[in-house]
Amino acid sequence: MQQHEEESLRLKKLVADLSLDKAMLQDVLAKKN
């Protein structure tokens, strides 16, 4: 069970990082226009 929880946390962290990257990218694109 411990293994599964760690995997879940890692996935959540990955998704959070991706969301952050996407938000930053949109911010940069918005400033260019």
C-alpha cells in the first residue's frame, strides 16, 4: 500500500508541475500578443 501512495503523490506532483508550466506558457503568450 505504501508503494501505491508514493506513486500517487509523484503523479500529483507531476500534474501540478505540468499545470504550472502551462500557466506560465499562457502568461508568456498573453504578454506577446
